[in-house]
Amino acid sequence: MTNDKTAIVGAILAGGLARRMGGVHKALQNVGGEIVLSRLIARLRPQVAALVLNVNADPAPFAGFGMPIVADDLPGHPGPLAGVLAALDWAARGLRGARWVVTVPGDAPFIPSDLVARLYDGVQRQGAELACAASAGRTHPVIGLWPVALRFDLRRALVDEDIRRIDRFTGRYAIAAIEWSADPVDPFFNVNTPDDLAEADRLAAGGHLS
């Protein structure tokens, strides 16, 4: 499994409102003695040519992480598709030769080290237009590989058609769903609530995932 990582931008989507976490930045929470965002950067940076962070709140708490920060350019917090669009637009102007963007949520501390290679390989093998991750029999639409050229269609879908659900948009395209094992732990476990945060901390401390 190989990919031309010089053509791939990694985008961490942390633009949500985090209502179930009381409005605190999920990406800035601590798991296993390390900030979730730091864990994500360490896992994703070696897989891509550049990283960008999508944040809609005050960017100051994220300034020290060494990444460009982009906000949605659509009003009203329309959801993660707006973050995907912001990342695609940034890749088009920010990295010469960028052809793909891989997106991950800012609350998933255990993203696998083979994420980009396997998504890219799945697109190539299946002749698909884009890819998303899957585990335990369920897809994770936010964790995906998107062609930069898709940004025009995505903007039209968001602005003209008011589409908000990722799978409603991606259902128009040939998509490769790439399965990862959830044994012993789902690598796409995400931290939505304080209970999730405690569980992620337990998993990290127990050595189930590094």
C-alpha cells in the first residue's frame, strides 16, 4: 500500500460546538497524559505533506500547534461538511500540487498510522472517487479521503441545496469504505462526552493503543 503523500493534505476538523462536552474544546482535552490534538498531529503528520486545522472558535488556544488554522466560510455552523470544504479550499491554494485531502475529527485520539495509505489504496483498487474509514460494521464519514477538485460540487451542495449530512453528499459518488479491525479497541473511538473522555484515558493508560 503506497501513496504519493506529497499530493495529500491532512485536515483536522475541530470546528464543532461540542455541546455534549459542555462547550469545551474536545481537541484540547487530555488523554493518556497527552492533549488529543497533539496525539492526532503525531499520528497524521508523517502520513501527509501538510496539515491544516479547521476551527471556528477563538483560534488563540491552537496557535502553538504549528498548523495553519482555517475557519468555515459559511455562516450558521452548517456542520462538518463546511469544515471539509474549508480544508479543500485551503489545499487548493496552500499546497502546490495537492490533489487530495484526508479529514479526521479533532476528537479521535487513536487514528491509525496506516490511515492515509489504506484510504488511498482503496480508492485506487476500487476505482472509487473518494474513500471513508469503517470499523465494527459502521462507516465513519468524517474520516475520509477527498479529491481537491470536489470542492466546487461541495460548495454548491452546501449553499444551493442546503445539504448537511456527509453521507447524503458522498452518496452521489463512488466511495470506497475501508474497514479497520475494532479488536481490541476501535481506532476511530471518539470523545464526545465526559464519559467518552474517561474511557479514552483508560484505554490509553492501559496500553491498548499507543
